[in-house]
Amino acid sequence: MPRPCVPPPAPHAPPLSALLRQYAAGSALTCEPVDQGLLNRGYRLCTTRGRYFLKHHFDPDTADPAAIARQHRATQRLADLGVPVAPALAGRDGRTVAVIGGHAYALHPWIDGRHRHGGQLTTGQCRRLGA
């Protein structure tokens, strides 16, 4: 059963209302921290318009909005080629990175499953991904 939409205590609480307005993603119903991730904070977010993964680009070495946008463009190109990735969603302004209060965020569609690490792929899976 999902928990009520109560973000983690400050200073880590994402500014849900402002973010969801920028993405036209409805109102938050639930918000749960995702434990996996190396450099950033992630949240499973359920709204009146769908389910999402909210990524807070937190690590100073990887939180530059321009660099994040370049990564998003590369991910979109991979999706266009049929690679199973979850490209970032564009906000109302067409950007995939929302900067609020000096912090960079991105919204992605939620995909059920588990987070796979590169070391978990077989040699054959690596070849298919590389192809």
C-alpha cells in the first residue's frame, strides 16, 4: 500500500508542487524515496496523471543542468533506436531539467521492474545492448 505523499524531511524534500506544475504532471498522491542510486536522490511519485520517477541531481560533480540535458538528449536518441531506456520527460517549457531553488530535477516515466547494474548483464545481453 503506497504511503501518503509526505516527502522526506527537509533539507531533502523535493519541491513537489513547483515541479509538478512545471511538468503539468497533476497533483502528488504518493511520494516514496527510492533506495537505489549512487550519486543522486530518487523518488517514486504517483500523481493524478500517472506514475513517475523523480530524480534529484544532487551530486555536485553531476548536477550541472547543461550536462544533464546533454545526457537526456543522448538517452532520447537511444530510445529512438529502440534501446529500452526511460527518457526524461519535457516540461511545459520544453526542457527536461527543472531547476528550482538551485537544485536540478528530472521527471521520468515510472517503469516497473528492478534497477539493473552493468555487472548484472550477461555477455550476450551486453552484446545486444552494444549492437
